[in-house]
Amino acid sequence: MARMPHHQATTTPEDPCPLCGRPLGTEHVDRHHLIPKTFKGRDQYPIHKICHRKIHSAFTERELLQTYHTWESLRGHADIAAFIAWVAKKPAGFYTRTYTANKKKGR
């Protein structure tokens, strides 16, 4: 998926979410910085809100910067892979609250 400058939000409902691959749809769409804004990341990518929340519930900003700064590395993590398998059965506009992983709470 092409990068999206931070000031643009030009996507179509048919565009795939870069994390789960489902169509983005028209509701509950966020933008994710692969390099966190905390560390001067500027490029944003459209992503389902539930997918975005899952990423930030599982990883710290530093983990995102150092290890999980590509879609491939995110999808390769066991917790994210299990989430993708679960959310694949949901419609594009599906959203529910995402809870912070217990391992992240202890950091």
C-alpha cells in the first residue's frame, strides 16, 4: 500500500486494510504511523480502527519503533496473527473495544 502523507485522507472503501487485508469500508477508519509520532514518524496509513487499537494495545511506542515498524513484522507477531484470523470473519465496519494486553500493562 502506498504511503499517505499526514495531510491527506484519500482512500476508497474498497482499499484493503494493510494489517488484516479486509476492505476499509467507510466507518471506523483510523490512520497509523508505522514510525510512531513520538519518534518523528510522519507517514500515515489508513487502517481499521479495531486493527489500529489492537496494534497499540499489544506494543509500546518503543517496540513499534525498534521491531514492529513494517506491516510484515506486525503480521508476523503471534498475537496479531491470531487477531487477524479472528477479525477476518467480521464485516469491514466492525468495531469493539480492544483491551490492553496483560504483558504490556506490566512494562
